[in-house]
Amino acid sequence: MSVFFTLLKRDLAQLLLGGRRGGAVLPVLFFLAVAMLYPFAVGPDAPVLARTGGGVIWVAALLAAILPLDRLIEPDLELGMFDQWSLRGISEELLVAVRVLAHWLSFGPPLMLAALPASALVGIDGEKLWLVELGLLAGTPGLAALGVMVAAITAGLRGGAALGGLLAIPLAVPLLVFGAGSLAIGGESGLGLTAAFSLVLLAITPFAAGAAIRSGRGQ
Amino acid sequence: MPYRPQPMGTCRLSAADLACRRGDRLLFARLSFALESGAALQLAGSNGIGKSSLIRILAGLLAPFAGSVSREGAIALLDERPALDPHLPLGRALGFWQGIDGPADNDAVRLGLSDLMDVPVRYLSTGQKKRAALARMIGQKAPVWLLDEPLNGLDTKGVALVEELAAEHCRAGGIAVIASHQPFALPGMQRIEMKDFAL
């Protein structure tokens, strides 16, 4: 258990605080910037903004989740950390699970907070704002898992960061469809499906990413 | 406080008929040895002959193309990557590993690191990084040491220190495998010339 917390502490220090690498601040600012640009592009038509704003918030959340992909796995591979953990019998699955948790903590809750001003910018309030927040709560863990999985698969490849983004976007489409869809009619079923897809991603990521890290070692 | 090696438990490291393939090239084949507690082995040979690959195979990080390795006892690996967070002060970077390996005296004074504990790892010189990685490895308290080019970047005093640490480790019952193209002085050390097994 103490190994778990030692690892989580280190991952959080890198991903949430991030030092000179930006930490959680950059994705949140990016998210807010997209939400801010949208009314400028579409024009100050309140009904249109309110109807389409939820979708924009979801697209912005997805893109913000992709931003830190290249510092999720690769830096530790280059440092030789994964080899040292492996020698100590710490499984890649545990390392990945801890990293998913740290990655989610560093962008999920901050994004949910930033969704409040972002919703105000596109004219979403009341019950619909509540649905946006619940949807992000259900969807961001899946985005975090997907990010770590794709980062592990593309770590060490040439142009890994750009390739990672390209790989993650299509896989995130179900989250986007159900999450943004929950803002239309019959919200609850959309939320349920978002959460379900999130859980699938959370369940397979430790094994998929762990296998990717192990097989990358043989190269 | 000086580093006093604890008596190691039983440890063993043996390789049987190892072969290693990188890409479509067979680097070496039919390599066998057996090391008991207290033994040291130098893997000697020029660059690219497969010393590092052999070290990674012995560590279990790389699958051999043929043959098998049997290990008894925990393994510590020192290679060209220090595995210390570059942006953290050295003390905290080493502290992370102590959180995992348990508190230990990693011999900072003797390694000449005691004044560097507040310096971020990325500002350390090549030799200082190597010393820091040695401190990390000592703190692990593993009976089997795998050292991949441990002398790279070290000055003559550093070289003597590594030789001394390895000798003490073996006297305490540990095993040391040293892959190096440079001469490494260690009493009673066996030596494998990699070119004898190259194809």
C-alpha cells in the first residue's frame, strides 16, 4: 500500500503541479480558451449558443485531455524508471492504474470547475449545467484512461505525440457522442452510456498499457 | 556513516546457452556461466558486441533469443540512465526510491554527494549523475548488482570508489556483474570475453 501512495504522490507532483512542464494549468486554460473563442466565431445569438454550447464544451474537454499525452509515459521510459520498477517486482498494471488516477485527478476535477465559467460563456445554465457537470464526471475518467493507454502505445515512436492525438480522437468518439448527447433529450441514458464506456476504458487500460510498456522493452 | 554492507541472503545468478538477437543480427550465442554468492564477473568487449543486451537479459528486461537465466535474490541495475527525476533536488529524487526500497543509508558522504542534495539532478555533471545512480542502487540493498558501464564519466577517484564498493559488496556475499570495456580491478573476478561468443 505504501508503494501505491509513493507512486501516486510522485505522479501527482508531475502531472498536477508539473513544475516547469505546466501541470494541470495548461489544459484548463486551453479548455477555457476554446469555450471563449466559440461565441466569437458563432456570434452572439443566445439560443444557438445554448443549443450547441454543450457540444463545444465536450470537444474542448476532449482536446484538453489530449494535450498532456506526451508526458504521461514517455519521460519515465527515457529515464529508465519503468525498468527500475520492474526489477523491484512492481507490475506495469499497477503503475498504469496509479498513473490513470493521477492523470484524472490532474485534469478531471479542474476541468469540471472550468466548465462553470465555460458554460456561462456559451449560455448554459440551470439543469443543463448540472447535466454537463455530471457528464464530465462520468466521461473524464474514460478520457484519462484512454490518454494513458494511447501514451503507452505510442511512447518511443517517432512523432509519438501527434500520432497519439490521432489515435485517441476516434477512440474517444463514443464518449463524445453519449456525453454531448446526454444534453439533448432523455439525458440520463446518455450519462449511463458515458459512464459505461468510461468503465470499459478504465478496465482495459492497465492491461493494454502494461502490455505495451513490456513489449516496448524488447526493442 | 560509512556504508557497511549487510550480509546478503543466498543469491545465485546463472545463464545457460544464452543467445541474443538484435534486429536480424545474432550478437552472441552459447554463452553460459554460473555465479554463486560472493562472485564477481566482468563482461569485456568492444562497443556493440552485446554487453548491454546481456545485462538486460540477466536483469529479465529483455527476453533471450535462446537459452535461459536463473536468478535467486533481488536484482539491482545500474545503466546509463540514472532513473532520478531531473527537475527534483537530488535529495528528494533519491528520497522517492527510499520510499519504495525502504529507508537506507546510501553512502552519500563517501560518494561525494552530501553537498549536492539540494541541487536539481539536471544540473549535475555526468560523473555526479553516475555517483547519484550508485547511491540509488546501494539504497536498494539488492544482493545481485548488474553494472552496465559503471565507470563511464567517472574520474580516477570515482573509478577506485566503484571498484571498492563492488569489492565490499562481494565480500558481504553479493554478486556483481560488470559490463565494461575498461579494465576493472576486483580481486577474484571472473572474466568473459564477449568476442569468444560472437558470431
